[in-house]
Amino acid sequence: EDIFVLNEYVEPFIPGLTNLAYRTFLRGFVRSNSVSNLITFSYSAIGASYNSLSSSYLQNDSQIIGIYDNLSLLNNRLSLNMSLNILSDNLEKQNEITNKSLNYSTQLLYKPVDYPYFRVGFSNNTSNNDADDTNAMDVQTTNINFGVGYEVETISFAPTHFSLGFYNSSNKDKEFESYDYRMNNVSLTAKSKFTELPLTTTLSLSFNMNDDTTYDSTSGTDLETKYNYNSIYLKGAMTFLEEKLRPFIDFKHTFFGGDAESQSTQLMNLGTSYYFTPNTFASTDLGLRMYHDEDDNSSAYNWRFKIGQKF
């Protein structure tokens, strides 16, 4: 071994859990006439010495404990989904810092017959470690969403689905208080499917309001930035040849304001796709992008071609 060195980075393979990636789960299901409940407990781990050429993105020396509960009531008109995930690494204590993450979420959906549906959701994620210097981390992300929707079939020539949604997000550094990002979004969408034409249209309005606070170490003060960006989106799609040929055209206009520099973008795409089989297709589209601000007016074209196979 002192004469021939084939690879100095090769480590001996010692069979054990550190060489494996595995997942175990326990699932229970209860069902009655109008109620069903599916609950799952899962545990997954990736060993410190586990290597995979096809899954290089996996985080070694880590574990995830998960609990998931899917509850359906009133003949599936009311559903409640809940989840809890606990992630930690450095199981073999080979690193100086141990990272931990806790995520929990819940989503409620109610779909009564002949009445608008509504949904509400909440999720929270905290990530921290046990470092005691500048590498310390304690970050919290919270999301809240709410939405209502209704299918208006009284528009006989084009039944339309209307939906209204609200989304709130916050992301802040609790360790050093170096940033606090907050965002609110309101969206309104109307999707119509014509009865006498092979045409589907979509109209969507989106309003985003951001309030970001960052800590300036030079002045020792917090800097607050408020800005917004709003957009309107239009799309028309058609189907021919038993829905195998699907041409479309869409347009999106976005404009920015607030403390950010006034600017706007326009995106337009014209394309089509053809499905040889339900899972095999080819698509192509030509796009135009235009950008405007106080100092610049530019435009650019792009062309794309894609062949896809679903498995």
C-alpha cells in the first residue's frame, strides 16, 4: 500500500445504517358512511456514508420524522389535512454544528353542493442550529392563505369558474434580526370554457405588496423598503383533432411601483402542442419580452421546442 495508491479518497465499506438510505412508515385508515381518516407516521434517514450517483442532492447524515393526517367529512365535501415534519442532521456527531428544522401545516377545504367553496391554510417553518458564533441560525417562515371560488353555469355559452385568493408570507431572522420580509398577494381569476367553440380563456389579476426591513450594519439602523408589483394575465387556448392539437396565445403585463424604480414588462407567447399519445407530446412557442423603465426600453425574442414523455 506504500507503493501503489489507487485512490486516496476511497473509504472502506462497512455494512451498517450509515451506508443506507431508507424510509419506514405506519399507515392507518378508518372509513364510515360520511367520514374517512387516513393517518401516516413515517421515518426516513440517510446515512453519513451513503452515496448515490442518481440522488446526489440528498442530505447525508440526516433524518426526518413525519406525521400526516387526511380527514374527510360530509361525504368528502369537507377535508382537513395536517402535517408535521421534524428534520435534523449530524446524527453521527461528525460535524461541529447540528441543524434542526420543524415544519407544521394545516389546510381546510369546504366544497358544498351548488354553493361557493372556500379554503384556508397555514404553515410555519423554523430552522436553527447550535452554533454560538456568526454561523448561528434561527430563521422562521410563516404562510397564510385563503380562497373562495364558484362555478357560474348561468353563462350558458361559456360556463366560468371564478376564484379569489389571498396569500400572506413572512420570513425573518430571529437570531441576528438582520432582515424581516413580508408579502401580501391578492389574486382574482376567471376561467371560461365555451360550449360551442373548442376555446378556453383565462383572465387573472394579481396584486403584490411587499414590506422588507433589513439591518444596515454601517449606520446601525433598520432600512425599510415598500414596493409593489401588479400584473394582468390573458390566455386563450383551443383544441383540435380530438384534443391532440392544442394551440394557444397568452399575454402578461407586469408593472412595479413604490420605493422600487418604476418599471414594467410585457410577455407574449404564441405556440402549440401536439399529443401523439396521452403521454407523448411535442410543443413549440415563440415569445416576445419587452422591458421599460426610465432609462431603458428593450425587447427580446425567444423560441422553444420541446418533446415530452410522461411516465
